Amino acid sequence: METVLTILEAIASIALIVVVLLQSGKEAGLSGAIAGGSETYLSKSKKKGMDQVLASSTKWIALVWILLTLSLSLV
């Protein structure tokens, strides 16, 4: 049982890393607010759909990872 949980946790860890790396950064930050963003409204709306999917999947994968970690500590 412990081996199966360890393998599942490794898979969840790799999936979490991949999903976090695929998310777009917030590089505009303060400099983008001062100088004016270079992105138009249309380009923002295209990215928003994928960012929402990645953010949602990050939350669910992190929840699975936490539950696997807690269950491994009890085994």
C-alpha cells in the first residue's frame, strides 16, 4: 500500500510542477501599469481561458498531493 501511495505522490508532484510551469507569469507588474500594458484586450481574453484551466487544475492537483502526503504519514 505504501508503495502505491508513494508512486501516486510522485506522479502528483510531477504533474503539479508541470502545471505551475505552464502558467503565464505576471511579468507586467508595476512597470506594466506605469508604462502601459503592451497587450490588447483581445490577447488578454485568449490567455484568460487557459490560465483559468491551469489555475483550477493546480488547486486540484495540490489538494490530491496534500491528501496523499497525509495518508503516507499515517501508513
